Amino acid sequence: MTGMRPGGVRRIIVPPDIGYPNNDLNKLGPKPTTFSGQRALDFVLRNQGLIDKTLLFDIELIRIIPSQ
């Protein structure tokens, strides 16, 4: 996230061939930490033919911790 400042947002787009190596969504896919995230992932896994499986992340830099 070179060049970002606190409060900055970057969008990361990960194509399916990189986000899901060997097309194994269940073993190597994302592990949601919230109920709504799990519901969204379950929908994608149940409807694989309807969704292109591209991953999209909006990353916000909260703070920079100086190295010691």
C-alpha cells in the first residue's frame, strides 16, 4: 500500500485464477469473520455459475505503526 496515508482507501481487484488457485473455492477460499460475510460467501458458492468469482476488496489505512 505504498503511498497511502491514514484515511486513504484503495480498491483491490483479484481475478478468479489468482484468488482461487486450482479453482478450489471450499479449501482455499476466503474465511469470513462475520455472519453477513459468511452468508455472502455461501451465496457465491451455491451460485457459482451466476457469479464470475472475482474478488473485490476496499482497503482503508487506519494508522501507520512505526517500525522499531
